[in-house]
Amino acid sequence: IIFALLFSGNIILGNIALRFIPVSFMQTVKSSVPFFVTLFSYLLFRVRYTQQTILSLFPVVLGVVMASMNELSFDLRGFAAVVTACFVQALQVVYASRLLSDSVNVSSSSGGASASNGKPTHDEEAHDHGHGEDKKETKVSTEKLDVFNTVILVAPPAIIFLTP
């Protein structure tokens, strides 16, 4: 349901934006989505990116700012709608990447051995702090959500939310 709401919200906000701004400007602003994905991934899940990745986002953001300042048909309502659509799309990407990830961290009271190879994972070692604690994080494989199942899960709620 969350994914469907984000998907629908992105489409609705994009259509609202198109009412006030040209498609070219909307697409220019939407190119900032990778910046917001990086930001939300860090804020929500503490995902760390390399310095190269972070530095590569600056030209994109600078280009969006420059295009926004010089847009002849700039409309604040359309700009607000497309920026909000960028937020929603970035949250959708972050949420989908969480759903599609191959493994999750779960607490385990086992002896600290990873489910995959018997050795402690980096997360287990980081939570141990040398005190020999019993509770440690262990990586456990989960079934991957494939594209077909994603479509099956998203399509019905999206149709309901997008029906006028």
C-alpha cells in the first residue's frame, strides 16, 4: 500500500506540475531525484556513499538551480509540485530498494556466527564492542521480490488511487 501511495502521489504531483510548467522544465527539475535518493537513504537508513558519488551530485543540483533561476515560464505552484514529486519519487526508490534487497538485519541470540558462512559479519563485530554480548546482528537471506510480484502488488492499489 505504501509503494502504491508513493507511486500514485508521484503521478498526481507530476500532472499538477504540468498544468503550470513546461515538460522540459519539469524534466530538468526531476533530474535532481538522485540527490534526494542519496539524502533520504542517508537520513532514513544511514546508507553511506563514497565521496565521488556525493561530489557527482553537485553539478546536477547546480544545473537544476541555474535552470530554475533562468526559466522564462517559471510558476511557483508548478515548481512546488515538481519538487514535491521529486521527494515522493525519491522515497519510492528508497522504499523499493529496501523491499528488493537480498538480506535484512535481524537480532539474533546465536553465538555471533553469520547464517551464511559461520563468520561474524561486519555488523556483528560493530555491535559486539569487545564485551562478548550475546545479542548481535546477523545477516539473514530473504526471498527477493521480483518485478512481476512488484507489479501484482502495486497495480490494484494504484488503479484505485488514480481512478477519478
